[in-house]
Amino acid sequence: MTWSCVPSAPSATAARDLPSPDDAVAHTLLNCLLREVAGPEQSAVVTRGHLVLRLPYNGTRLRVAIRRTSLLGAHRFTGPVSQDAAGGWSPIGWRQVAEHIRAELAARTGLANDEFVAQVAASHQGVTAALALPRPRRGTGPRAFYLASERSLVFGHRFHPAPKARDTGRAAWRTYAPEAAAVFPVRMLAVRDALVVEEHAEPGATAPLDRLGRAPAGYRLLPVHPWQFDLLRRRPALVAALRSGDVRDLGASATRFAATASVRSLYDGETFLKFSLNVRITNCLRKNAFYELSGAVALTRLLAPMAADLAARFPGSAVLREPAYRSLALPGPGGEADVDLLEGFGVIVREGLERRTRPDATALLAAAVADEYPTGPAHISRLLPGGAGPDAVLRWWRSYLGLLVPPVLAAYFDHGVVLEPHLQNVLVCVGEDGLPLQVLFRDLEGTKLLPERHRAALAGLPEHIADPLTYDADQGWTRLAYCLFVNNIGEMLAALADLSPGTERALWAAVRRVLADYGARHGRQPRLDALLAGEPLPAKANLLTRWERAADRQAAYVRLPSPLTPRPAPGDRPARTAKEPAAGPPVPCPGGRDRRGGAAW
């Protein structure tokens, strides 16, 4: 298959709509600081069109202008950040903001992190490079439109301190990054049959790997991300295998793949291949651990009854299965398999879009639809007609909620399955009029099982595979509630509220109605009743997790006052008091953090 991409030239209007790299990075840092530190410690206010917050441990005051306030505390900022100096406000750069946060967190936690500012700097470089590229255009046909959405994430997660950090050189980034509309062949290896490691959930599941070329007799094909091949090609076990002929390098594939937003998952128009990539992106090396390789296939088998039930009850949703993986087992120095190569060359097969997407719908990355800024043709401002009024916005929103929320809740309550519906794991499929017709859930890495509901199935798996596939009920609910209500619904709602100012409260009321309707139709649940009663919403503390260099499974969470109550009482909303915080001793922390883990975008 041949791919071509001719990005459109950036328009002057589009350029005016986007912030500078300096402002974008500074705003992201303030988002994290407000959500995880200043908000829980009540040291932030919105006053006279600005957010003003005080760093509790050193008294530094920072200020930024607000474009729009948010009931969830996820305000929209504009312009530079300023610091209170000698009674006046002086603009400061993103690096100074990062240094203030570094000093604050070091004092707060008693921990040093010599990587933090460098990671923020790397993210700044990534944003700068992406903004310098032409914006993707819609193109002709659903496939081109879909790929444009995957290429649109210029700024990344706005509640992560370094969302576009990459530990790589500029040349490699331009060659393989989705923002650069990267399209390239993969490296094809032929591995002797006896050295192949693979599993499949059904006959023919490895066909997407086998059709990429022709293996010599006694060998099987193993596609490898070319970036990963360059990173691992000097491993002694691989060098020896290439020399002995146990592995043959067949060169580049005839099929070309497009990079998607995760960087390491590639798409050839028929199938997604999720490769390992020993590149640190945001937090960690994007490598398929062995338990993730085997776990993807195990989950595909175990989720079959749930998938069939959800498809029957909620035909507007589907899960993209991961029915196979393949890697190699080359002997290392001690005779055991070289685990770094086994995991580093492991590739997971994921279903493509055509099998699951309605013929009258186009799949789009939800993160691109919900972006704060119109960075691509899939942005909500491009899906809805110009000047869309409240009625059109609410119609779109109700359609989206009706497709997204019920299957996620049913998976948890009826099947004991924790989906991970954050914005980068959800595809919203729209019709010609831009209205949602379907949602697809992807990436089984974050999907977990409640052990009390799946004891027999988990007992049939090796312990090192079964344990990472589970969350207890509380841990699973915290993760699900964050991904669904804060990351996905909260950010999509914010984009709609930007489009139609004054509708935010009505949009949250629609969320409340969907939850109430679900309980009425499918049985009331104490966890849903608590949400409807105003229980705080969990938000993953990406800044503190990154600072403490904790694994995502052990991530901290903060609790956000809920906008789901019909009429929030005065003072319920974060950062909304009337008086600016004065410099002075730190405000005692009222709590607001818990340690229930969970990885989320």
C-alpha cells in the first residue's frame, strides 16, 4: 500500500488561534500546579479576570489571565505568566515557572528531581517543533481524515508537566513522529521457527504479520519498528543471530505505515501494529513488557463475552481487539532468552477500523476533537458548523454521551471490566453532519479485570500475567472515573463550552441526566448514586507522580469538587474565592490526595 501526505500550508487565521510554545508550556505547568497543589491547599483564586496562585511552601505568587473559567477548575488561560515582584506583576518565561515548581516540590516532598526541568525543556522543544510544521488537513476519504486527527496533537495532555517530552534527536523525531505526518516502511526480520514466541486468540490472527512479505522456509516474519531496530541492532544476541542465520534481515517492507498519536502504534490502513519502542515518551520507555504481550491476547479471549453483550445492548460502541503478538527468543549470555530483545521486538496486532466502524461514519481521535485549540480538521469547531448555537452543541453532546457512557459503566458494573476511556484511547465516529454515530475503545494495555469477578479465568493464567491484569474494585473505579469523567468528558465538555459560551452548566446537567438514566434503565449503583450526590471526582496527579518518579500504577490522585450537583453551593468550585491570596505562611493542606493507582493518559 502506498501512502502520500501533502499537509496544507498554515493559514494566518490558524496561526493566530494558537498560543506560542512559551505560553503553551507555561499554561500546562500552571494547570498541573493548580489541580495538584494550589487547589487542594486552597491557595488559588480567580479575581478580576486572572488566576492568582501562591506556592504554599515559598510564598511566590503567580498570575495569568483567564479566557474562560471552568466549573471543574480546568480554566482556559491566555498570555504570559507573571510573578509578583516588589508589589508589581512582571512577566516570566516557562523556564522560570518550571524552576518555581521545582523548588516548591522539593520543599514539599523532601525529594530532589534533577530530571524535571530538563523534561519540561524537552517538551517545550517538542511543542516548538510541532508548531513549526504545517497543520494537517482533512484530505480525501475517511482514512485521510482519521490520520489527520492522529497527527493533530501539537500540545498534548494539558494536565501533564511535560506532555511532548521525547528523549531523542530532532532527525529521528521528524522521521517517525505523527505530528510530522510520518509514513514509512517497517524493518522486516525472518526468524527461525524454533526461536519465534507468539500467541493468538483465534486462527488467522497473525495474518497481518505474515502478509507483509515472504519468509524463507523454516522462518516466520517479524516486523520491527525501524527506530527500534536502530536502537537494538547492536545487542550481542541479535548480532550473533544475524551472523549465524537464525535471524535474517530482509530490509524494508513494501507496505508503508503511518504513525499514530502514541508514536509506536502504526497503521497500514488495514491493521494497527503496536510496537515496542525504547524511547522515553512523556514518562517512560514505550516498551511492550512480556506480561503486556501475553496479557493483550489473554484479554482478547476473556473479553469476548463482554464484547458480545455490549455490542448487543449498545450497538454504537465496540472494542478494538488485540488477538495476537509475536516476538523472538534469542539466547543471552546465560543461555536464557534475552528479555530485552524479546520485549523490545514484541509486536501486538490490533484490529483495524474497517471491521468495527460503521460504513457511514469516520473514526476520529477523541483527543483531537477535544483539543483546547483548533490544531487539526477533527477539532470540534470544525465538526460543528460555524456559529453553532447552544441547541446544536447540546445535540452533539447528548449523542456523544449516549454512546460513550453506558457501555463503560456496563463493562464495570455488569462484567467487572475496567476500561480506560481517556481521550487518546477513544475514537469518536462521526457522520457527514459531524454528529457522533459510534465510539470505539482501543488499547487493552490499560484494561483491567476485577479479580473477584474473574477468579476462575485468572487462575488459569500464570501469576506474572494475571496480576498486572487486575485492579481491586476501588482502584478500578478511581481509574475509570478519572478517565471517563475528568479526562474525557471534562475535556470534551470544555471544548464545547469554548464553542458556545454560557453552556457549561447545561453540558454538565446533560452528564447528570445520562448517569441518572443509566441507573433507571440498568439498575441503581451506589457508586453512581454517590456521583449524583456530588462526590468529588478523582484526577490523576501527573505532576506529583512525575516528580516522585512513581510508576503509573502507583500514581497519586487529587479530588476535584464535582460539577455534577444540580446547583453547586458557593465555594464548591476550586479557585473561585473573591480575595487574592496574600504572601505569607503556607496554608495547611486539607487532604485531597489518595494513593489508589492507575495509569491514564
